[in-house]
Amino acid sequence: MNRAAVIVYWLVCLYTLGKLVLSAHWAMFIDFPSMLGVIAPALACWFTPLAATRRAKLRGAIKVCWLAAGLMFIYGLLRVLMQSLGGAETIMAGLGVALLPLFYSLIINLFAAPYLFFGAARQVGSN
């Protein structure tokens, strides 16, 4: 992937997230405990000295990010189903919040994709 393709990719990503943030209901996508539960393990994995290369560290951080998001989703789903006395509206609101860690993991993967899957870090640096 050359430098122009990476720039276009970043612009499209920023445009997509900008449309989401500028919508009328952007606040429903903010849940700080879910963000912390997804980002903190990924950053901790990134800063471990076990991997030799940056690409290996990024790959490990992305895997940990998905694992943390999956575990947080299952935890949220179990909490919603255990406390499902409020009716359908309460269950649907709880499921929406339970899905947020997966959403945050998707956003992180969206920004890491060119460096992880296409080797953009090596090719852009060589241009």
C-alpha cells in the first residue's frame, strides 16, 4: 500500500467516524468503562517486551483487544439477562450497552488495519 492509499484510507476512516460523531445521537456510543476495558488490556499488551517487532506487538494488541471486547460483551449480556425483569425496552437498552465493547474494538481495528494486514508501515516508511 503506497503513501497515497494510506492517506486516502485514513481520510475515509476519519470521515466515517466524523459522520457518526456529528449525528444527533453520538452520546449513546460513549461508555467509559467499556472503553477502558477494551483499550487498557490492548495497551498493556503493546508495552510488554515479549514481542520482537512492532508488527508483532500490534498483532498481539489487536488480539487482546478482541478478547477483552468479547469477554466484556459476554459479561454485559449475562448481566442483562440476569436482570431482565424490566421488560423488552430494558433488555434492548442493556444489549446496546453490551455491544459497545465490540464497537470500540472494531474502531481500533479500523485504524490499525493498514499497518497490520497490508504492511503499510514498512512500505510507507520506504517511500
